[in-house]
Amino acid sequence: MLRKQEPVFWPYKVMYMYTSDSNPVPVTYDDQELLSLIDKYLSEIHGEFSYKGVCHYIVNEAKHNNKVEGAPHTKYSSSDISIDDGIRISKILWEKIWNKEIIIAFGENLYRGIGKDDTRFYKLI
């Protein structure tokens, strides 16, 4: 005899939920525009943030501002950024680490929805 199980609820608020897609989004921002977008994102953040959060923000801004590279009328369902653009973002974040604006926060923080497959940062300035 099978017993009906009660639903299990996660007791913590999930801040962001990301889904992966095999179709990463290439953006047409130049390096200065990318830096400006990251600075804008960081101005809205208090404390901790994630690499995927930055990338998700940039992809959404690119979709909204027609800064997505590709064929006309192409719709991307993914919120993942292209590998090349991800490296450009990583370089900017490393500059911010060297300038002591942010630090890497090792480990995971499930309370904020940042798991093992993401990199956590903490804003110092």
C-alpha cells in the first residue's frame, strides 16, 4: 500500500532561478559598454552577488536594447551568455578584484540561491 506523501517546502526564499540552455547568447556590447553595465549592476547590489547573476543581467539588458548578435528576428530562450562574452566579463570582474572593489566569496550560499556551480562575489565599495 502506497502512502501519500506530504509536499515538502523549501523554507528559504530563493532570490534567483537560472536555467541552462544549449543556445548561449552572444552580445554586441564593446568592452566599455560592458564595464558600464557591470557598474550599473553593482550599484544596485548590496553585498553579495554571483557571476551568473551578472551574466543574466547583461543578457536581459542586451535582449531589451537589441544588442544581441545574430540573425534578424532570432529569439533566444537562454539566459546564458556566450563563452567569449563570459571571458570578457571575467576580465572586468578580475580588474575589480585587483582594484579592491569586490572580493571572491568562497563556498556556496543556498540562502541566496547561489550554488556550487556558480562563483560568489562580495562588493566592498
